[in-house]
Amino acid sequence: MTDSKYFTTTKKGEIFELKSELNSDKKEKKKEAVKKVIASMTVGKDVSALFPDVVNCMQTDNLELKKLVYLYLMNYAKSQP
């Protein structure tokens, strides 16, 4: 499975959509949302508005999801100390 789908062009209301996906009860949906956030961050989009929602994803047993959240935190810790 390729991760290039995360780097597609943005659409209107994407932040709101990501916010709702990050607050989903399904772990897989949360993980996909965090991947989209990381991809947006990688191409230079400001996704700092999603900070509280991404941090809430740390409350999981899924190690991959925790690592993705850590990546997000490290990026914003460097750029906005």
C-alpha cells in the first residue's frame, strides 16, 4: 500500500474533516488522520490548529499511532518552542 494518497491536494474544510477524524472512536481512522496531518505538515501546511486533537491520540495502545504523534510534536517543538 502506498502512502502517496496522503499528499493529494487540499480541499476546502480539510482541517475540520481532519479534526473529526482525529476524534473518531476507531483507532484505524485516527491513525489515517494523523498520517494525513503529518503529510500536510511535510508539504508546509500549517496544521498547528489540530494540536490538541493530535495530542489526544496519544491515549492509545497502538505504538505506530504514538510514534506518528511524537513526530508531529517534535516538528512543532522545533518550530514553535
